Amino acid sequence: MALGSRGFSLLRGHLGGRAMPSGTLRGAARRGPEGRRESVLQRSPLSAIPPVCPLYSHLHEATVISGTEMAKQIQKEVQRGVEAWLALGHERPHLSIVLVGDNPASHTYVRNKIRAASAIGICSELILKPKEVSQEELLDITDQLNMDPKVSGILVQLPLPEHVDERTICNGIAPGKDVDGFHIINVGRLCLDQHSFIPATAGAVWEIIKRTGIETFGKSVVVVGRSKHVGLPIAMLLHTDGDHERPGGVPKLITPDMVKEGAAVIDVGINYICDPVTGKTKLVGDVDFEAVRKKASFITPVPGGVGPVTVATLLRNTLLAAQKVVY
């Protein structure tokens, strides 16, 4: 499999008002149809790994990466940044969230974001709208928030009702307040290696890779599933060629026979299934966790993996928006 490389600029959230240095990665992946959810498999040729790296000499079960603990670390960093920002006499960062409809999962995600924001000193407000809301009204709301000087960041919780065009709404948010990184300008800047707001989930995957010390330079990477909000930006950050193995969004889609010995597996899948033991609904990813952990070197669980880091990354983007680091 051919490998390619290029440099890219990625705001890591250096909290003194500047961006952290960029890095370079290499990778490639195989092609498949578009999927709604994604998992990232980082494959490491044994011949290319230093003897001290777990990816080279895998003898035990995978190290389970706690996204919950990593998120706490990132949130502490952001909190220190908020305190330093306020000490300079600036206004407190403010996140406005627009939530449409009564999707239970969306309401849970938003509650988690508001709770986390409050814990680190970021103001937040929730604008609730019924599922019948018109696209025009949502655009009016984003226009008002764009012009409000107290608002640092704007987030419209997805998915939206079918009669509302998500791309139009995302592009209605000012690029400098687009903390989700979905505006076409932020996507374009990411493609061109320019500073931009990195979509939170893609940023979370990169944080996990970086903070765990997983080597990616020169390795083959497979992104399973290609959505415009998660799979595509992950591929951009890892510099795959946009090819994908197969669609994501399927419980236990990734099985041990698909994973190379010693691979690092980052599961971004979100699936709700009925627990056969309790009969209750539970959250799982795309990876057959218990089976794959016996073969991988690193693995993230669902829940408690990428999700908490995604929230922390979003809050860091909000601070960066207040500091006007990108725009």
C-alpha cells in the first residue's frame, strides 16, 4: 500500500492565546462506501517499530485508553487558560448551543457539554426549538448570535430535522464562532493546512493518538466510515488518501480478524442496542471490544473513550474562539 505525507497545521489549544506547532503524519486507507459513524484503526508494520514501543512487541491485552481521564486533563488545561484570559481583563468565554427537537441522545450530549463548560468557567446558554422550527428561523437565530459580541462560540446540535438543510445552517454560523468546525471555510482551511477550528470528534481522535504516544508517521491508517463531520476530517488530519474500508455505524463491525496484531484501535462509533442480559438500551461502538482488545495494543472503549475527549476539545475551541486565535 502506497504511503504519502504532508504537513498540516492543527490548533492544539496552547492556552496563552497562540496555536501549538503543527505536526506531520503519513497514512493511507482503503476505499468503501460512505458511513455515518467511524472507527480508526492504526496499523503498525512490525519492522518499522522501535523495540520499546508496545506496537512492536504485543504480548498482552490492549491498554484500554480512558477518554474520561484524558478529558479531565484537557479540561484542566482549558480551565487554566480561561483563568489566564480573565486575568488579562477579557470577558468570560461564552458558548451558545441551539438544540432542535426532542432527540434523547442530542439532549444528553448537550447536557454534558453545558455541565462541562460550567465546571471550567465557560458561560453557556441553551436555545431550545421544536422539531417543526423552520430553516429560516434557525438562520435568524445564528445571525443574531453572530452579531452578539458576548457570544464566543456557536454550536447547532446535529442531527437536524429532515426539512432543515444541515449544511446551510452550519454555513450560517460565522467561521470565527464555528467551534464545531463545520463551516465550509473551516473545512477548506483544514484541507489547505491553514489554521482552522478542528471538528471536535476528529480533534479528540488526534488528542488520543498524541497523548497516548501512538506512532502514526509512516504507518497505514484505515478510517472505517466516511462522514463529512467525522470520517473526512479524521482522514484529513491523518492524511489518508480518503479511501475507507467499509461503512461504520454497526455494532461489532470491527472484529479481530480485521485487526493487525499490535494495532491501535480508536472507536468513534455510536450505536444503541438492547442488552440481552438486562433488556435495557446500552451504548456500544463499532468495535467488538472484548475480542479485539486481546489483539490490539491500544483500544478505546464506548462509552468512556472518544466521547468525553470530544466535549473537552469543543470547550477548548470555545476558548480559542474567545481569544480570536484563528480569525
